[in-house]
Amino acid sequence: MQKLQQFIQEQNRWTAFFNSPAVNFPLTQAEVDTLARAIDSKLSPENLHCDGERSRTEAIRIGNYLNNVLDELNAYCDSNNLTQPTVWEAW
């Protein structure tokens, strides 16, 4: 669950700029859904490739990381009786 924890820390740093509440364990279904939407957004081709500014190798590395985060999030959901979110852009 290391990648999921790292992703949550990254998200919390960004949301702190907007005075949004931090996501902490144990996760609620609403927090799982919010994290899934963030992953889905980051996996969109426009964001993943930075509109063509990011190298293919870097985009693949980031995409693999995000898919690993999603795998850990789904495993967390299974272990904690939460519904796995739908992420349309997942590989």
C-alpha cells in the first residue's frame, strides 16, 4: 500500500492549497471515489502526456505508477468492504 499512501500524500499537499480537508486512513467510500476521480483525471491522455510535452517513456512511467496506485486502492476496497471505483482511463 506504499504507492497508495504516497499518492494520498501528494493529493493532500495539492488540496491544502485550497483549504480542502486531507484524506486519511481509514478511507471512506467518498474518499475512495474522490481518489479514483483524481487517478482517472491524471490518466487521461491529455494530462498523462501533458498535451504532447512529456516524453513517451515518462508518460508510460507515470501511467504505470497510477495504475499501481489504483490496484492498491482496489485491494484496499476489497479488504475494507468498500465498493471498487470505476476508473475509465485505467490500463
